[in-house]
Amino acid sequence: MCSADREGAIGADLSSSVEAAALLRQARVLARADATGRQLMVGKQLALLSPDCADEGAVEFIQAAKALGAHVSFVQSGLDETSSAPQIDATARMLGQLYDAVECQHLPAELVRRIARGAGIPVFAGLATPAHPTAMLVDAFDGDATRQVKRRSILQAALLASLA
């Protein structure tokens, strides 16, 4: 369901209808279980690297992870495309020691790949942003749940698949 590309950044692998269908199946299970408050990620520490912790994608990521029992820390890394390789590598190693996974939003793709190479943990490349392929799965998610519950369930399914 989720895979690492050659450089290590992780995103939902929706390259085939099989992967998309599997992610949707898991999301439907999570949406049905939503009312029971299952805490499948208790004890997991996640980081959100983004210039804005209040934008739509950041809020959706935080809500999805917290609903599973994870703790999410907003981290302003200070990294950008002009950061030196040693600075990026040191930051990636630190993130890998402190967190179980990292969500990078609105950062240059090459920077996210560099962080993913050095972190040794799942590093998501905009998983909860509206432009990510998982956002399109909401339209294929049948049922009576609201769009927000469907999106949160898809994000949760992707997180669980990557951290299992």
C-alpha cells in the first residue's frame, strides 16, 4: 500500500487499482470503527514538518493521527533548498531518533528525499495535502460518512500501513 521510492520518501503507492482498493478497504474499516475510538497508534510519535501548522493538510494530518492515539509534534526544521548536506543529514538523523514517522508538507521534493534517506523512518511527502493522490480516493469511497471522515480514514489507513 505504501512504498518507499528509490530515495526513501514514502507516499501512498496508488500505481495500480489493487493498491488503491486495498487502501480504500482499510479506510472503510477504520471509518466504521471511528465511533469506538480505537487507539491503534498509542505510543507513536509523529512529526509534522511544514511552514504552517494551521493549513488544511496540516490540520487533517494532526486530526487523523491523534484519532489513532499518536502524538504529533509540529517541527519547524529551518531547512530549505539552500541547506547544506551535513545540515540536512544531521536533522534527518535527529528526526529518526525522536519520531516514528515524519510528514513533510510544502517542502521541496529533493529536500524531502534527502530527509527520508537519512532518517531511517517513514517520511511522508505531503500525505495529507489536497494534491496528494490519496485525496482523490475520497471520491471512490462509498458510504454515508462525511467527506471529512472519509479523508481522515484514508489518511489513517495509509499511516497504519506504513507504520505496521
